[in-house]
Amino acid sequence: MKFFIDTANLAQIQEANDLGILDGVTTNPSLMAKEGISGKDAITQHYKTICELVDGDISAEVLGTSYAEMVEEGKALAAIHPNIVVKIPMTKDGIKAIKYFTDNGIKTNCTLVFSAGQAILAAKAGASYVSPFIGRIDDSGWNGVQLIEQIAAIYAVQGFKTEILAASIRNANHIISCAEAGAHVCTCPLDSILGLLKHPLTDIGLAKFIDDAKKLG
Ligand code: G3P
């Protein structure tokens, strides 16, 4: 399973990249706004910087909602760097735009996916990635990991090549469950990635080793 970091914060991207296990980055308009990035030039520069920091797929989301806007914006985003993946919302126009980019050899990430039916449409349009938002599904009283399992089963039976990118990850357990359920990628906040490191028995065991090492001279 690939690890992406779900942020536009450069320090967090750098910290995750320094671990040596980072395969890419996902952003969205909310994450860009959180970093105070605004205006076309600043957004373009921010994506360039991220592409220079991380050698992997970098999802850059379109802001427009019509087919024409998404195609125009997506072409401009894809021109920033060869690793840019155009992130497009799951709408009727979005599906048409994904098909356009598939036909033109540009990678896409279909975002805001909350059902197996939407995941089938994204795969039919040739999306490189499909992004089910598992945390938001859990928040609404459903089970996000079950959706990952269902999409993984459908894609396997049908031979779809679209990669399942589990998004809206809330904690380390989500990452483990998504790995078990067949996600190809998890895009995670830094805290959730670092949460995988933690176990109290590791801390206790290390403290003892450090203590005993002192006896070794
Ligand atoms: O990038 C899309 C997704 O990961 C958003 O997560 O935490 O806003 O539900 P969240």
C-alpha cells in the first residue's frame, strides 16, 4: 500500500518525506486555504514547491464545477509538473472531465466518493485514483472501511485498474483497516502516520534496553 500525506503544509510534507516512506501528496481547496494560499499564481507556486519536495503523485484539485472549467483548469494544473494528478469531484461534469483526461493521458483522482456506485463510474471513466472519504462516512454513522472492502471486491471482480485511495483518514487504526480492506493508497494527516509508530510496550522495552545498555560499559 502506498502512503500519501493529506495536507498542503510544507513542514508536515517535509517531515513525512524525511521518514522515507512517502509516495505522494493530496491537497484540496480546504487544505490550501488552511495554509493561507490564495490566488492562481500562489497556488501554482505552492504545487511547484510540493512537487520539488516529494517524488511521487501530487493531487491538485480543480476549483471550477463545470466540464469546461475543469478541463481548462486541469490542463493548467497538469502543465505545472509531470507528477501532478488532477483531482476532480464526483459529479456528472466531473466524470466527463475525468474521461477527457483519461483520453489525453493525464492522471486523475476522483474525489468526494461516498458509494460503490460512484466508484464504479469513476473507474469506467478511467480515473487513476478513486477517493472514498472514510472518516466522513464514519462521522455520518456509516462504516467507511466497509466501503473500501466493497469497492476493492468490485474492482477485483471487474478487473478495473483504478487505484483505491482511502481519504479522510482520522487515525492510525483507519490506516491499518484500509490496508486490510484492500486500499492501494492511504492519504493521511501526519499525526495518523506517526500514530502507527506508537506502542507502549515498545516504549517500555526501549527504556529497559537503554537502562541495561549502561551496564555494558
Ligand atoms: O483530501 C480529502 C480528504 O482526505 C478530506 O479529509 O478530514 O476533511 O474529511 P477530511
